[in-house]
Amino acid sequence: MKNDKQVKLRSFFTLFFVSIFMLAFLALLPGEAKAAPGQVEHIDGEFSSQPNAFPDFYMRVNPQKNTIYSPGWPRNSQVAIKINKSRVQTVQASNYGVVDVTLTYDIQAGDEIELSTLFGSQHLKHIVEIIEITELNISNNTVSGKAEAGKTVQLTICAKSGNGPPYALNCIWPTIELGDSEENWSADFTDLVFGKPDVNEVSISAEVKDAQGNSTIASTRSDYHYHVEPNRTITVYPQTGRIVSYGWPENADVFLEIDGSGPETVTADDDGMVDVTLGENVIHGGTELKMYTLGSTTALEYTVENLGINGSNFHTNTVSGTADQGKQVSLSVFARGNIPGSPGMFIEDWIRTTITVGDTETWSFDFSSLIEGFPVPVEEIYVYSRIEDSHGNATVVD
């Protein structure tokens, strides 16, 4: 009996110490640090580069803020930081294996930064790159900066809408390849904020990576006001004389001139939109429109396009119209039919195309593919045509 008890005690202690060993081993495994697919990593008050662009184990240095961010370390491990081979600090990784530290040392381009575990073999090295954001111009939606010639600059430009949380965040990731003698870079983010009057903040990160995926980053952010003049657009509906224009100061008085006559005063709404209908036969192709606010140094000027729809032929399933030579007409044709035996229920489908107008200054389109095979009898056809310039101004006829 005594021997049986000793065997049982030895088995118990053996199992106990094996369990302790396994728990200690698991604690040393690297923590997960990747952003989920489709998400943007939020680091140091700014936003990182393109989602999923980094390996699990890397270092990101921000000399502007003297910060180092590095995931993938053993949980709660001690990590030594050396700069130019001299230890400056020892920090503890988080429970998720992340080193996120602000140094008192003034990090400069050319510094060699090394991270390594005190008890282990993990280490990273990175030579701090030259990367600067020299200007964020909210007035014309551009950002510019400097980097070493021949480098690749990865930008993350995010526009925040709303005063949450929650709030909406939309981002773009332009990549700029600098030439062998080129040090200055710039990017335009008009497409990111265009048509979004609720954008209230823009955040920029510029990043240069080394071959191992470690990087140097510069970042900035600024409040954003949608009503800057380059974002002002106008859409004109000549048939009804309707004018819709975005990008004006909230509730501002906006002056409207038509072919040099006026001005007529219209008022923007809380979102900076002007929506006014002048009536039929007031606006036509060639009409010159001018909009501006009191004291403004620039005006929004637009000449209405010569766009027309001759009509739709339901026997041949074609629609035709007119426009100036070389113009591109964006055309949408909608078909609709009621579902038999189901009052109030209907099926709708559509087809879209772009037509470049030739020297005859006429255009046409066959929409037979929309009608053929339509599951119910087509009872209504609706045609929408649009000519838009490079600034987003447009003439619409439907």
C-alpha cells in the first residue's frame, strides 16, 4: 500500500510540473498583431499603410513623434532598445506581444535602431529613413513631402466623417515611386473627399519600408471643411431649369449670374448645397452660369452642354440624341414592368453605356439586350443622359 501511494504521488507531481512547463511555453509564443482583412491599423494616433501590407513581426518608427511600434514579440517579454548600438531603454511587450513606446531620445534619419529580447533570440534592425510631410493643403486637397531619391513612398490618406464614435472612415493608398534624382513627392486626394460634405478630418501617413518590412513613417492630420472652393460643382438640368451645386459655406448667400445677367441670390442649406429651379426655357446648351459668394476671389463658372434626347423607338429598341463632337455621353436606360397578378409589385432593370460623339454630332444606342428576356411585359422605358467635365460639373437630360 505504501508503494502504491508513493507511485501515485510521483505521478501527480510529474503531471503538475509538466502542466506548469506547458503553460510557461505557451506564454512565450508571439501574440497576434495583424489587422483583420479590410481594416486599417490605427497606430500612434494615425493610420498605418495599406491593410495586410506588413508581416507579423516588424518595426515601425516615427521620428516626428519619437515612437516605435512593433508587434510579434513573446507576450510580456523584456525587449531591449538600442540606437546606434547603445542601449537606451528596456520595455515590456504587452500581453498581445506588442512593443509600443515613446522615447525621450530624439530619433533622426540614419539612426540604427535594434530591438531584441533579453532572454531569447528574437531581434529586429532598421535604419531610420528620410521621410517628411512638408505640407498638407486643405484648400486644394494635396499633400507633399520629401524622401530619399529612388525610394518608394506609401501613403495612407483617410477622411473621417461624423463626430462619433461611431464615425465613418474612408481611405486611399497612393504609391509614389521617386526617381534616382527625385526627392520631393506630392499627392492629390480630391477624389477621396469629393461629394462628401460631412468629411470633417483628414489624416495622412507617409511611409518608407526596408526589404524586411520595417519602416519609417511620418504622419499628420487636420480639420477639414468641405466647402473649399476646388470642391464646388454644378449639375444643370436644362429641361426644367434646375441647378444643383455642392461645396458652399453652410447657409451662405450665393450669387448666380446667367449669361452675364443678374445676379440672383440663392441660399445654400446646412450641408452647403444650392438647389434651385428657374423654370423651363431659361437654361439651354451654351448658357453661361457663374456662381460666387460675397467677398470670394474666385467663382464657379460653367457653360451648359449641348445635350439632347430625340426620343426612344420601342419598335427597334433604340434611343438617339445630339451632342457636340468629341463629347462623351453617359447613358442609362431603365425598363420596368408590373408583375401580373401582384398589384403594386414590379420588376426593374437597367443598362448603362458611354458613347463618344462623332462628327455628325448625333448619338444612338440599341438597348435590345435589356428588353429581350425581360421576365414580365415592359411597360415603361426611362432614359438618363449626362455629360460631365473633368471637375465634376455636368449637364443632365432625361
